[in-house]
Amino acid sequence: MPKRGEACYPLLINCKNIVVLPDEAHGSYYSFHAVLEKETRHFRYGYAKHKRDALPVAIFVGFTGKPIESYDRNTRAVFGDYVSICDIRDAVTDGATMPRYYESHLAKFDINRVEIAKFNIEIEELFEDVEDIAFREKAKSRWPILEKLVGVEQLLKEVAENLIKHFEVRDNIIEGLDTIVCKSREIYVHLYNAFIALKQES
């Protein structure tokens, strides 16, 4: 990033024989457009512009497993068209990646239906003048109260017990790594603590 008081990143070297090979190129290599910061009233640019100000004629080749395409965050627009594509099937065939298996597994549990009904009524009242149904549903899914409903202690304990039983059986059949995705980092920490507590009880 430019130092304080600098409008742009200074030129480092102006040679064509430099090749920049960023890994995880979908991450922070975007934003050529200026964004006005409200606090400082100065324009701010992203890493894409700074890197090219520093190395204006260098060749940029990005490596990523998940290219993205949105406003001012477009992997192919920044790095050019694909040179080579290796999908998960190719990676498994080459032996670089272990096979992945997706299994739908639902843990049945009881949650506070009264609180959920109350929560839905409050949301409906809050967004009663909003006609966009998709927006209303999206707002519900992101509401902090919903996280509390999903992340309650008893619920997490039941989920942890269910996952432990499931993976103990599964690991006797096939070797591999397991991935658990949570709604938030906070719930993940509580779920991890639930695993540790159950291990200590056994």
C-alpha cells in the first residue's frame, strides 16, 4: 500500500522480464477503481492498481481454485483468460488431491418453536412495507437473533453428539478428513467446546 501522503504506489522497476505469480489470486488483487473514504475524504484504490503502478509492464499470472466475477472483482479481467484449468477430477487423477465425498446428513433436534414464531412476527412487522420478498428472507437469515436460536447450548451438544457417532461409524468404512461448516465463528467455537466436553466425558 502507498505510504501516508502518497497518491499512488511508486514505480519499483520497469522491466518486461518480471513475472508475478500470486497464489490464491481471487483474494485481494482487485480494485482499479477509486473509492472515496468518508473519514479522510481521500480516494483509495485496491491492490490491483498498486501492483501495476509498482510493476507497470510485468506479467501477472494468477493461481486460484475459485475465480470470481463481480463488479471490480473479476479474476479473468485482472489476470487475463485461463492458461490452464485443473478441476477436482484432474487433481484426483494426478494424485495431488484426495477424492471428495459429499454426504447429506441431517441431525434431528428440537428447537424453541415459540421463539422462532415470535422472531418471524417481529421481522414481518419490521419489513411489512418492503415488497421484495427475497430481501426480506435474506434479512431474516442474517438477523443476529437467528444465530442465537441456531447456536443454543443444548442444540450444539446434540449436534456434536450426532457428528461424533456419525464420523466414528464412517471412519471405520473409509479413511479421510472431515469438514464441518458453521453459521459463524462464534458457533464454531461453541461447537468445538462441545466436542472437547464430550471427549472428556467419555
